Amino acid sequence: MNQAGTDRAPTEVKTPAMPVIELRCPACGKPGPDGPLEKSHEAGLYSCPGCDLQFWYPAKMPGADWYEATYRGRDTKAMPLEPGHLFFLDDPHAPKIGRLLDIGCGNGSFLAAARDAGFEVTGFEPDHNAVRFAQSNYGLKNVFASVPEEFRREHPDEIFDVVTFFEVLEHQEDPQKFLDTAKSFLAANGYVALSVPNRTRWQVGMDPLDYPPNHLTRWSPKALRNFTERNGFEVISIRQQPLTTRRAAQMLSGLLTTGMVSRVAGEKPLVLADFAEMPVDTIQQKMDRLANDPRHGLAMRLAGWKSRLMMPVAVFLLPFLRRRGFTGLYLYCLLRRRLSPAVAPSGNQSPTRRDVRA
Ligand SMILES: [Zn+2]
């Protein structure tokens, strides 16, 4: 029904006197994202209208001691290679020899595999425990406790044929600065291989790892392609991990929320975002308490059993879920530096406004 008078703009337009914070995308520099899409503690999740990146603001990377406190157990244990590592080592378009630098090399499992495959390997990683493990367990010599700018300063002449960073980019508060530094290690026409969590994966409920201060950006295949091509790379391979039976079982288990695990544990499970503002010694105390709490141990085992019970259902549903386009966690990408001068990234001189130093 048409109502007379309602099709005209009001004659008096009041400008809201609210403070305007001009947020800029940390990847492409474009201002004006909508949002926030989601909140976590003090931070909001914003979506860039220019390049498809989602990023948290305000967001700050924690120091090495935070990772050492929260990731412990993972940094001193031989872990199987992750899908991104395997995609690279099996990639027919990837180089098979040469000098390789792995940024955020963790406890060295990939570096050891790359060395055994024929590469001359170097890596660095902020977590001291992980570096010690890489040296002692795999006999890796060129592994350092360091961060990108520090390593660059201490090794000013080092150039590599391949620079890799698996599950690292999403931890960066300034992805542009990180990629600039990574590129500074790269030979002309060199390769970059990386992986990030795929934002377009099948996810039921929240992924507790995907919040600040742990992950500060969320990448889709489109966002990753936009970011890397604008920075002078050619995308050689881009691969979304297919959904696996195990992940399908975990997601199906997540659909059947019963509250059982929380009841057995006697508290809501802690997620990394809960550790955002906590002093590191408090995190350590909490982790110690959980490690020695039999109720927590039982709750974790129950969650594992529940997921395993879903395996037959997952096996049955997997072909259907894959046909529907449901993918796994990892997004892998192989890039080659273009020989021609890179197109200067537009507007990247002013990355996301930060309250803290970059
Ligand atoms: Zn953007």
C-alpha cells in the first residue's frame, strides 16, 4: 500500500554525533568495513569490502611467552605433518631442491621432512621450547628462536629460493608488513608456499582457535588470492583441503550439543580467547590445574569418544557432504614472485589503525 508523503526524505537530516573510527583493512588498506560481524572480549570482527578478508580490531599479537604457555605440549612433541606441508611436498608445480626458509617453523617436523626431501633448510620460530625440540629431536642446525624482523636484522644477506609459512599468516596483526618481510628473504623468481585456516570450511559452532589473540585474520581463497597477487605474486596452486572423515565426525558431533562435557568437567571449556588479557603466569597456573584435574581429563576423553561414535555416520555422509561443497580446515597456496615489477599495493601505507605498536 502506497502511503502519501513517505516517499520523500525528511527535510531535516540530523548527523549523528558519534565518533567515527576509520578502520582500514590490514591487507588492502581499503576503509569502511561493515560490522562488526562478531565480538570477542574487546575486539570486533570486520569484513573488508575490497578484498574479502575478515580481520579483528583491535588486535595485537601476544609475545613468545603467551604461545609457550598456551601451546605447550604441542611444541615439544613430534607431530605428524599438517595437510599444508603435505600439499607442498606433493605439489608437482613446487620446486624440489634449493634453499628453503620456514617462518614459524614450530618444532621442526616440516623442516626435517623438507631436508629429507632434498632442501637445504633454515627456520625460525618465537617459541623457545619448540626451537630446542627441533634442534635436539631432528638434529636441525639452522633453527633459531626469532621473529621475522629480528631474523632479517641478524641475517641481512640471507636469500632463499623458497619461503614457507604454514598456519602463520592468520596470527599476524599486520599481514602486509609480514609479507613484505617474508618477501625480503626471497630470491628473484622465488617461491612462497603457505597455508591458513580456510574461512569457507565447514564449521559447526565456534572454532576456539580462531579468535584473538590467537588468530587475528580469517582468509578465504578469494582474500588470499587478492592479497598475494596485489603483492607481486603469481598464484601457481591454490588448494582447499577436502573434508575428511575425521573432521566430518567432529562437526557432526558438534551438531549434537548435549552439555555433557561441560557438566563432567564442572565448568565451561576454556578457549584461547579467554587467555587474551591474562598474565602468562596465570595462564600457566590454569593449564597446570586443568592438566591435573581428573574431571577435565574425563571430559576430554568423553568428547573424543563422542566424536569417534560419529565416525560411521561421517563415513556414510562424506560423499554427500563433499558434493555439497563442504571443505576441510586447510587452505594451501603456492606462489611465484613475478619477474616484472610488482604493482604497488594501493593505500597500504595506512594499515588498520592500531592502538599498539606494529
Ligand atoms: Zn581488504
